[in-house]
Amino acid sequence: MKKKLLLMGQSGAGKTSMRAIIFSNYGAAETRRLGATMEIEHSSIPFIGDLHLNIWDCGGQRRFMNNYITDQKEHLFKDAEVLIYVFDVETRDQAAEFKYYEDCVKLLSQFSPTAKVFCLIHKIDLIKQDSRKTSSVPNVLANYKKTLGPLSQHFTPVFYTTSIWSYTLYQAWSDIAYKLIPNITMIENQLKQFRQLCGASRVVMFEKSTFLVVSHTQEHGKPNPEDDVFVRISETVKTYRQACSKIRAPLVAINIRNGPFSMFLEPFTETTYVLVVMNDPDVEAAVVKLNISSARIHFVNLADIQHT
């Protein structure tokens, strides 16, 4: 099962860098050696089960952008599941950027009216704060929302502020991927049952290659949507795995115990890892690992879930 994602925005906005960090295990500093994307780069990324993210990374040079909305419009925008438009907060020609976004959304409305739209306000690390906070991240985000809302046709875009130097990039892409997973409710129910059976306070499922958060469940009520602890863990684990790969020591599992707190990160299904958090000081590591192993055997096959 393939889902087509359009990654668009002006040249230099940071599209290819974020794709390299999320899907190719680049560190932020390593993206400096990446060149500009010419025309369209296609990549099919295996994700959960048999889901593949078919990413079309569209070069942002003016000659390519004009061609997208004229000669290639049906080829590009037809059958798209998602448009991810990346805005550079330091762009010098914001009016032209907004006009091009509007043109893209009009064509998306024509050829893929049920698609989802995400706007990433990127490079927020470059925003300089002042005493009046007129250039603060919340105000910049509010201005983009105010401007882009009326330009978005019938779509209701979801906005994120992102930077390759922080967890915000993982937060945005985890949310985007989450919205593309078929029957995610069934996966969440399975995860909740697993947490209850093993007596964990929290359980998180990560996609194996990207370590994007797929789903998480906690003991008391629903997880807070503003709780970014798991995407911070995602970023940290992926950075640790990059360090391991440089010394040719593959990451297999991580176990941490600090007083009553215990955390176990283990391979789960073929395409996922699971993080189990225990607050019982008497819990034995062997018991938790046994519970994970048992759940691994009985957990509903994710590929089968997607076809139900």
C-alpha cells in the first residue's frame, strides 16, 4: 500500500534536509553537504506493515515551480494523500511564496480533493526574540495561520513550527505519519491492552527505521496532545543509534533503571520498537522482557490490520 506525499516549498526552505534527517539517518550538521533538489526526487519509504510513503520531493527553483503548476499539474497533484508545504521563515519574497502555495492548493483541490495539507514553518531556530516578543515563534505562527487560512480552499491545514536542530521536526513528522496509518484505532486498542496486561504506566510504539512515534498510551486517561516527551525520546534514540552505527555497534535494546523508574526499549514487530515505562520498584527486568516477548507473539499483525 503506497501513499503519495508531496513535499513542496521554495528552494532552500529545508525540504531535502528534513527528509534526510527523518528517513536517511542524517544528523542535522550532516545536511550541510546536501545539494539542491533538481526537478522531483522520488523515494518509497517502508513504514508500518506494508504501508509505504511515496515521497515526491519537489525542487523549489522558480523554473521547476512554474512547470509544476502548468505542464505537470495533473501528473504531480493527482492521487496525492498529503501536501507538506515548507515555509522558510527567512524568505525574502514572502508574497511570492504565499501565491505559489495558493496555486498548489488550488490544483490539489482539483486533482486530490480529499488530501490532507500540512504547513511547516521551518527554521524557527533563526527567529530572534525581542523584548516586545513581536518576532516570537507563537506570533510568527499566528501570522502564517492568518495569511494562509483564506488561501487554502476547502482544506484546513495543520501548522507546525520546525527546526532540524530540535525535536520539533520529529513531532511534526510523527503527527503526519500517524494520520496516514490505516485503522490506527485498532493498533491503539492493542497497545492499550498490552499496557494493562503488563502493568506499565506508559507504553510507546515507534516505527523501527525512523523512530517516529506511531502511538502511545498511559495509565491515567488519554495522553496529553501537548506532551512532547516521546518525540524527544524519538530524537534522542535516533541520535544514539547514529553514534552506534559509527562504531559499528548496532542498537538492539536499551534498559534504564533509576530508583522506582524503569524504562525498556525493545524490538517489537518487524517494523516497530516498543518502549515500556514501569513505576514499580520491585519489577524484574526479566518479567518485563517476558511480557514484551509474549505480546510480540500475540500482537495483531500490522499488515493484516491495514487490510481489514
